[in-house]
Amino acid sequence: MHDFQNLSQTQHNTTQYNKISLFPKASSSMTSSSWSSKQNKQFEAALAKYDRDAPDRWHNIARAVGGGKSAQEVRRHYEALERDINNIENDQVPIPNYRPNRNARG
């Protein structure tokens, strides 16, 4: 399994070619509940604070995220993110074909 440092590095690497968030509000692979941008930021910060060896990790992360998220929801959200990252790392996600920015200076 990935730890947060690996997730963070992969997120950084993928943003070089993909400007969308790894934490979408809704995705077919995500849980059925929606996650706001604020909750995803809180989720990311809580993952950094509560590593895999932390007691009651998922309960603590759920408390940090707020919005009534359960420990089970938080864990499913993490597992879905892991699957998404594995798909990206294994080239199972096509690179978007962005239009060139005509106003960009280079």
C-alpha cells in the first residue's frame, strides 16, 4: 500500500501533465457520498498527521474531515484514491489532450 508521502509525490508528478485534482468531488470509483474541496484538503492533512501506524487512524481522520464522514467512508475514500493512483502509475489513465495555450510565454 502507498503511504501519504508516495500519494503526495504521485499527485505532484501527475499535476505536471494533468491539472485536475486527484480528489474529485464525485467519481465512479469514489464513495457514493460527495467530498468538498475543503474536506479533501482536510483529508490530505489528516493523512499526513495520522500515518498507517496511528491508533484509530480512520476514526481520527474522519473527525478531522468532519461533515459527518464515518471512519468507513474515509477508509473507502483512501482506497479509491489508491486505486486511482495505481491506475495512473500503470499508465491505465490516458493523458488528456490539452489545447496549446496561445497566450503562454515560453
